[in-house]
Amino acid sequence: MRFIKDIAEGDRVQDVYLCKYKQSAVTKNGKAYENVILQDKTGTLDAKIWEPNSMGIDEFEAMDYVDVVGEVTTFNGAKQLNIKRIRRVSEGEYDPANYLPVSSKNVEDMYRELMGYAAKIRNPYMRKLVDSFFVEDAEFIKRFKNHSAAKTVHHGFVGGLLEHTLGVTRICSFFTEHYEVLQYDLLIPAAMFHDIGKMWEISSFPENDYTDDGQLLGHIAIGYEIVGERIRKIEGFPPKLASELKHCILAHHGELEFGSPKKPAIVEAMALNFADVADDKLEMMKEIFDNAQGNDGWLGFNRFADSNLRKTSPVNVK
């Protein structure tokens, strides 16, 4: 299979891809065309069907696997495929594993490391709460290991939610070693729970798109609700501890304008916000540079970073 990351300007493409997106549009001259986004596990490719009613353009919809023939050009510095022929393919003509972006890290290794942090939780109520999700709930564990942490911006791949959760938990563990004011038994569970609402906010692959609850409620409210419901099933769970954990979830975006219903009011909530932002931003930068495909120059303004970006020059060590 010819993967998207290996496609270059001037190439002629004939292969099967996942149609991630399809929308009809009209040019300034009133001519109909189709906007299409193709996907495989290495990334996405913008595509256009300029003659949607021509021979060789069969019926297909978003989330179909399609056999595509076309030529690669560039537009505004990005690759674009001019589709000449396209048809929906049947099951058996493709391997789904080739079309889902996946974490570069081993999922089982990451999960074992995450459970290592959980094993150090000494508070019996908090440990029981964590175990009820991450040890005893087989359906939750399966979904958690395979879910993404975002639609696009960062960790938007199979295993992304686990990778992000582990990254935040690592940073929070480091914080507890250097700042005695932080309580491990509150901050580590908060790190593990802070984004579990994304399992309901964003649909599973291959869609990986916002659900109705995701649009209406968002992952912070969903996670707060799910954790609160599980806490109520644990007899004797201290109310103050429950409120502090739920506050960390509610405040982990740090600012009201960034979607947090509350601003951090306890030190663990502040530490969680710092860890979440660090892992988000650095992964976002990594993915931007990975997608730059060897371009070490200035990449132009990026709206997520709110800056013009380029890779750091190599530092020579003698």
C-alpha cells in the first residue's frame, strides 16, 4: 500500500483509503465539485473531485473505504489530490489496520506503567475508585486503551487518550517528588481521571468525531458526572475528598475561557492544569513538525500555537 506520508507532488496515486470527510461545494463560477479528505494510519490528504458527474466517479459517502485514482498537486503549500476515478470498495479489499492513526508507543507497556503509578495510591477510598475503572471494568479498559484524546489537535490517534493520560500522570508524579505541598493520593487519581469524559465526547474510530453529548456537554462535564456517579457507589467515600477530586476535573483547563467551569482553587488542581497544558502543547508541536515532512524552515502561522513556527536548529555537542 502507498501510505499518505510517502506521497509527493507529481505522483500518480492508485490505492484504497478511508474517506474521512466529503462535502459538496461550488466554485466562484458556480461549478459543482466535491471536497474530500482521505485518511490512512500515517495521516490525511486533502482531495478534490472537480468533475463529480464524470465517468469513473461512483457513489460513495464519508467513512467508506474507497479505491482512488488521481494526481497529486500542491495548493497553498499543502499536498492536494485531484481525483479522476473513485469507487467504494467491499470488505476484504482492504486491511482496516492500515487506515487508523495509531500511537507509536506500545499500548500494553503504557498501560502497565500507568498502573504502576496507581499502585502507589495509599488512600483506600481513592485506590478503590481508581481500581473500579482501571482494574475491574473490562469494557472501560478496552475502550480507554483504544480511544483518542482529541479529534485533531493532539493525540488524535488510537491509544492517544492512554498516551496523553500517562504523560500527564508522569508529570504530576514528578511534581509530587519536588513539591511537598502536593498530595500524591489526590493528584495522581485526578491525572488519571481528568480526560476520561473524552470516551463519550468523541466517537470511536474510524469516525473519531464529536458525539451529541460531546457537543452539548463536553468532556469536562461528562467526566465529572461519571466519576461522581462511581464515587456514590463506594460506601463511606469522604465527601471532602470527593469534592476535591471533582474540582480537579472541573478546573483542569485552568481558565473559564478555555472551557473550565471552575478555575483551580487547590494546589493539586493547579498542578494538574500545568501538566495537562505541557503534555498538550508539546505533543501538538511534535505532530506539527512530524507533518512538516522534512521542512526545517518556517512553517507559517499556526492558529493552535498562535505563532509562526519552525524546528529548532541542531545543537552541536563536542
